[in-house]
Amino acid sequence: MTAKSTTLPTLSPEAGTTPGTTPRTTPIATPASAARGGARPAPRLYALDGLRLLAALSVAAYHYGGRDGEIGKAWGTSPAVQFPTAHGWFAYGWAGVQAFFVISGFVICASGWGRSVQSFLASRAARLLPAYWAAVVLVAAVLALPGIAFARVSASEFLVNLTMLQMPLGADRVLGVCWTLWAEVRFYVLFALCVVLPGATRRRVIWFCGGWTLAATLAEASREPFLQLVLMPEYASLFIGGIGLYLVHRDRRDTVAWLIVGFSLLLSQYHTVRDMWHGPNDAFFSYRPQLGIVLAVALGFVAVGAVALGFLDRVNWHWLTTAGALTYPFYLVHEHLGWPVVQALHQGLGLPSSLTLALTVALMLLLAWLLHHGVERPMQPRLRASLRGRRR
């Protein structure tokens, strides 16, 4: 059985190292290579697990109290009324997604080193699909219950959602957050074809980062929809920044890696400000000044950079492994299942807003724990082994 692997939004390196004072020039060992007498697997980066959960909780704060829409129907009024002070901070919770993408770049670069394409893609599929399938079925079933007054999808759209290809097909989504998974999948394919297939090396990773940065910029300038779909100019710099931070993790004196990180941060803040800033407008209670958006994006880079440089190595609490394991299923179910829970607790039982928020988050974490133990743990290793062509 291989070591547990993770992805966005529950990302955890399958292999990672604690940076030392000398550069690393050899690929990080996988459990399989260690079993063949290679280098020992590197220690787990527990702080990264904690960062993932914090990012997921920040996204939940945004969905529950930092924006309007269906959640306003659940509260009975706008979240700005429910949280007159906190909603301004909750409005920055979307930055957790930007942090997820940076973490994903870091982890995918680590997990793709020294692996075959089949092994790499099998690991990614096994990590994404079991909890995703369970979440799609569960959310669709709950929203289809009598008396649930929230948006639901047709039977045909529900079925196509199981493929994870509903976004390019233009079908309605069962999970509101699945747009991030579509970005992740495209990143995995690009990385697999350009880096994992020929074999990951520092030089090849650097060329990939530089080439993708330039290609994504040209794709945006061309305004060609297909190129923009493939090259993701709005998110590419976040993934590339995480890849650069992984190179820094391998060797903190790598000047090229630092340049990759710096350029990626500059591009990421620009894209995020452009996409998230709408100027002062009374119609948007979640107004965020441009400087706040820049700082929120930078915080994600700084947090992952602290892990990459070893500043958080002392954060080695083993319970963070469980926290990281809950992140992905929590992220999948918290938004749409949070709506009926908030409505039942706040409007049905009359609980105060703060208590309703705390209980909703706790219930979603409990559900995430059940999905992890009941679905992910039994299904992931079997699916991974099957996709690799081995029977367990």
C-alpha cells in the first residue's frame, strides 16, 4: 500500500522534506523506491495539513457570512445583517481558494517527482473521486427532499456531474465548489504531460513554470476561449507559485525558484484584484478594497512559504493529519448542505447567528469525518491499485 496522497482542497505531500542548509539535487523518494532500497520517505509536513483546514474554514466563513445568495435565504436576511461586524472579515474568506491553489502547486510537484504518469494520475483520481461521488449523491439527495427550498438540478445534470465534466459542458453544478476541481484537473493534466511524462527534474520544472506563465499570458491576450480554457491564465500563477515554493523547499538558495515565486505573486494579485474587486457599491455588502485583496493573496503565499522554508517544522502535531484529511470532504459538502442546516437551526429553532454558524461548521466537520472514514479510506487504496493495474 502506498502512502496516503491528497489534493485540492485536501492537499498533503506524498513526499516532502525539511529544508536543510545544503541544496537537494536528488528526487524525493517515494515509499516504493524506499522499499527497493532507495532513500527513505521524507517526513510529513503537518503544518500544511493545518493550512489546508484553515483555508477550508475561511471559504466556509465566506459562504456562510461573507456573501449573499442562497445563504441569505437560509438566514432569512442578508448575512450582513446577521454578522454586522464580522461579515467584512468573512468577505475575505474566498482567499482560501487562492491558498488552496498555491498549496496544490507545491504538493503536486512533490508527488509527481520520480513517478510514472500512470501512477501519478491514478493517485490523483483516487484522491478526488470517492469523496466527490459521495458528496454529489448526498447533496443532490438532500436538496431533492420535500420542503427543501434551495436550488436543485435535473436528473440528467446530476448524472453528468458524476463525471466531473459538468463545467465545460455548461451543466448546472450539484456542488458549488466544483469549479475549483475543474481547475485542478486541468492543472494535473498539464503537469503530467509536461513534467511527469518526461521525468521530473529541476530544469524541466523550471521550464514548465516559465513556459506556462508565458503561454497563459499570451492566451489571455489572444482572447481565444480554447486557449484560455486549457491554460487558465486567471489561476496559472497560483499553481506556478506553489511549484516555485516547492523548489525553494528543496533548496532555499535557488534564485530561479525565488524569481518564479515572486513573479507568480505579482501576477496572482493582479488577476485576483481584477476578478474580485468591484469598487465601492452599496449593492455589494462584501466590498473589499484593492489593498485588502492584495494582502489576502500574499498571505497565502507567505503561509505556504513558511512551510517551504521550515519555519513551521515545529508544528508537528499528529492530530493535524486528521484535520487535513477532513478538509476535502468538508470543502465539498459545506456550502450546499450548510444552507438547510442554517435554515433549520436559525429560522426553525431560533438559535442565534453565532451559535448557528458554529454548530453548522461542527456538523459539516462531523459529516466530513464520516465521509473520510466511510468512503475515502476504504475506496481510495482500492481505486488507486486498480488504476495502476494491480489488485489489492
